[in-house]
Amino acid sequence: MLNPQDMPTSASPRGARSCPAPLAAAARALVAALAVSGLGASAAHAADTNPASAALEASRSGVADKNVIQNKFFLKGNRFEVAPALGAVPNNAFVTNIYGGAFLAYHFSETFAAEGAFMYAPNTGVAGVKGLTKTLVNIAHETGTQDLQQPLDRLQLGAVFSARWAPVYGKINLVGEGVANFDLYGTGGVGLLLMTKDTATYNPDFANDPAASPVLVNPSAPTEAYPALNLGAGVDFFVTQTIAIKLDARSQLYVAPKPDYGNADDAAENRLYSPFMTTAGVSIFLPKMKPRYNF
């Protein structure tokens, strides 16, 4: 007869075995990894849909925007720029050369743009002759060289096409009263210039009429066209998110015959000319700037 105390208190089904400890630990690690992955995916999705979360995540990960100026006041990328402007050629010592025109540009990014510039300068005749020209012509007359012809090369029409690179964007604190946003750019390209070739000679009526002009301007033949290389730089001061004040300066380099002063000994040689053009205008950017997130 069996003693109840000698009977087993529990029985295990045949073939059942307990789970080894290493396998259980591996299972727990896999579950934890999947949980962490799920949280990471949720955070990444939130960053994709929320700019503030994306910026916070970039800051935590150390992958931040490399721009020095954060949260720019003005964005140019994928926008057109139209800029009516007025300018002058200050390095023309013999005649005043004032022109009007316009810039048209498309900004592929905040840094690069393609532009075209078109200029027209009216011929002001005797009124545009500078004092140096009058002095030279008068000296030639007094020394008996009455056949002196002082060349008066002037820009009449110009069209240039350039690439623009704007690597610098900055802000200026205006004595605590406000902040001026600006960028600096450089340009380089090619163009076509139409130049007039007037000459100035002594006016015989000046001896009897001191009120008359001491020089006569002899109109040239039709304007002459010269291909040109243009190099320059400029700055835009952003007034609003649509309007900016533009200051631009560039040299137009072209090759043409050297000045002809009416002497038979003058050889028909070429030389390099570089009219320096300074321009001021108002830029209008289209379309309207897209709304931005501020955080």
C-alpha cells in the first residue's frame, strides 16, 4: 500500500522542458529593441511633419544648419527679380555719360542667380561735355593746333548677361533703432555695347561771344558695336520681403581702336577700354515670399 506522502505533488507533461535562461534573455532584448525602434520611427515621422521638431532633432544630433545667419528675414530662392535703375560712368573724363535701364534675374537658390541687364544713355551733345575737354581743345587752339579732334566715346546702348554669386548675407544694427538685412554678390558675364564716336573741336564763335560754348560736338557716324566682358559686385539692402535697394558697380571690358585725334601719324591700333558703370535701383522680387515657421 502506497503512502500518500510518497506520491508526487505535481506532474509535468511528457516532452515539456523549461526555457533555457540565455534564450529568455535574448527574447527580452529583441522586444526592447523593437520598442525603441518604434519610438525612433515615431520621432522621425514627427520631425518630418513638424519643422520645429526637425530643428530640435538636428540640434540634438549635432547636424545643424551651416548658415551663420539663422532664420533669414529675406529669401530669394526660386524667385524673379526686376530692378529699374539709374547709373553713370564716372571714369569717363571727357563727357558725362548717364544712363537708365533695368536688371532682370532669376534666383535658382539663395546663392546663385542668372541675370540680364539692359541700359540706354541719351546723347546730351555739348551739354554733356566736361571741363577737361573744353580745356584741352582751348589749349590746342591757343598753340595753333586748331585741327585737334578730342574723341568723346559714350555708351548709348548696352545689354549684358551674367551669372551672380552671393556668398555673404548679413545684418547691421542701425544704432539700436532697427536691423538692416543685406547680401553681397559678385557678377561675371558677357555683353554687347553700342558706343557713339563723337568728337569735340574748337568753336570759332567763342572768340566773339564768351557766352558761347568753347567747343563744337561733331556727331559720329552710326554707333559701333563691341562685345564686352563684364565683371562687378553689388549689394542689396532688403527693405521688405519683396523690395530691396540695389547698389551695383561693374567694369565693361572691350577692345577697340585707340583714340583718333585727327593726326595723320596716328596708327590704327587697338587698345583695351574699361568703362566703369555705377548703378542704383530698386529691386522687386516675385512671387511673394512663402510663409515661414518661426521657432
